[in-house]
Amino acid sequence: MNQKLVESLAQIICSLSDEERQWLEREIQKSSISMQAEDLKHRLKEFEEKYLMPSEHFYQRFQAGELGDNIDFFEWNAYYEMLTAAQVKAS
């Protein structure tokens, strides 16, 4: 880690107004959510390719109890719900 860079960034952040700090915090949070969403999309794509089904279709069928208890389905369901929540936060 570059200690001088970190110290410089800390000084800059400390010199910001409350409004600027809040804006910076929101932007960092948006960026983090965006990165999480991209990771979740990648994970969903792996399930979609494995089971030859779009996640939206899978989710509807899984929620309706049509697909059974495969552990992959519980994981896929969780990733889909996490992505949906991340998209709501990002907007």
C-alpha cells in the first residue's frame, strides 16, 4: 500500500464539506453495488448456461415449486434475489 497516497487522500477527504463527503460516499456505494451486480450477473449466467434457462424464467418456476430441491437451485435463487435487491439500491 502506498502510504503517502493514502495520507494525501485522507487530507483531501477531510477538507471536503459535509455535502461533498455525502456525495462521495453515495458515489462509492453506487460503484460497490455496481461491482457486486456484475459479479452476480456472471454467477447467474453460469447457472443459465448449465440449465439452459434464463434466470427470470428459473425464478418464476422455482418460486412456484416446479423445480425441486436441487442445491444449485437454492443458490441460483439467492443470487437472483441478491441481484434484484442490488438493482433496486442502485436506482
